[in-house]
Amino acid sequence: MKLARYLINDRVKHGIMEGRELREIIKPEGDWDFKVVKEAGPKADLSDVKLLAPCLPSKVICLGLNYRSHAEELNLALPEEPILFMKPSTAVIGPDQGILYPPQSNRIDYEAELGVVIGRRAYRVDRTEAPDCILGYTCANDVTARDKQPLDGQWTYAKSFDTFCPLGPVIETEITDPEALTVTGLLNGKVVQQASTADHIFPVAEIIEYVSNCMSLLPGDVILTGTPFGIGPFEPGDQFEVKIEGIGTLKNRLDRIS
């Protein structure tokens, strides 16, 4: 099931995407429960709507160095525990929305990632219970002001500019093995990143266990699971795509702030 959030006739709707058709549903309050998902209105064609970020997270939890290939690329030792940082909700944008190049930075990098969307409140969850807390998976771009990252000794400033967390185009709920997906990043149509999530140092279930033993994860929260080898800069006018098998393709252009 592909869950989408979209704008039609100046109203925000939730729906299930089936091919090029969107079937409107009533989003459950709080935890997602597909037993009570109900249709709410007429179907719409994809050409008649604007896709938005598929969820509105209260927080985005991100992992650094979670691909062996990326650690090797940076000549860094594999971490013994997940390296966490956060992006604010104000960084989230949807498909085809512009990423804004902030004037404070001289280098903006793309990072193709698998996003995990939480479906029910999770606190102190064991890794064996973690799959029950997952609503589904989405594509994500962990945009980074690379020149700002080493200056303050931590990553919040470099990662948190408005528009620095594109998500979408949908949440796919039927992925059975998140450790067997191919994540591809394309810059202006050229493949610059490609790896299997089998290269994860910390798999999704372990990440949820680790994070939820620190903080509550709420429905709609997103975990970005790290980026593979091949990170690099892009310039205003460039388009970056994150493509993940079974989910779809997230496209965003980098725009200079006027």
C-alpha cells in the first residue's frame, strides 16, 4: 500500500496511490490502524494533485556513518553505536519542492537515504518488536551544508536549514525486508550513489531499539538510515533524485535563495 499526502482544490488530503490514481482516505488520529482506514471521497488522478511530504514528523532522527561503504569513503572506523543527529520538522519538504541554497554556505551536498516512518508510539521497544512500530518506508535526501559541518563540532546547524529534508513521494507499507533494498541517487540523471541496504552497519530494527530507549517515537516521525558511498555537492539548478525499489523516486531541484 502506497500512502500519499497531497493538495487538491486547495485542501490537503491523505490517500492510497494505485498507479496514477489516488483514493482518498481518512487518516486515523494517533496510531495508524489499517483496520479502520476508510475511504472519504472521490478518486483523483495524479496529474490533478500536488504531492506533499507524505507525513509531518514531530522530529527526524538521522544516522551518520551507517553504510560500511560510506565509512570507508571517509576513511573512518565503523561506529560501535549508532551516531545520531536530528533535523527539525521545518526542514521537511515534499516531492518537486525546491531545496533552498542558504547564503551562509558555499557547499551543499546530496545524500540519498531510506526513511523509516513510525506508525505508533514507540518507547523502550525491543528490536524484536520494532517492526510492529513501523508504518512504512519512504525516500529521503539528507541535504547538508558540508562546509558548516566541521565548524561547530556537531552537525545540527549544517543539517537543519529549511528545505533540507525532502521526503516522498509516498510511504510504502508492504516492504518486508528493509535490509534488502537498493538505494540510488541520481544527479541530473546520472547515477552518483548506489548501494544495497544490506550494507547497513545497524539494521532498522536495532536503530529503533536504540533510539526508542532514549526518546519516544511518535506516529509520523521519520528515521533516516544513513547514506551510502558517493556523496557530493550540487549546484543551483541541479536536480537530485532518490530512487528506492518498491517505493518510487523523490525528485528535488536546488534553488538559490533570491
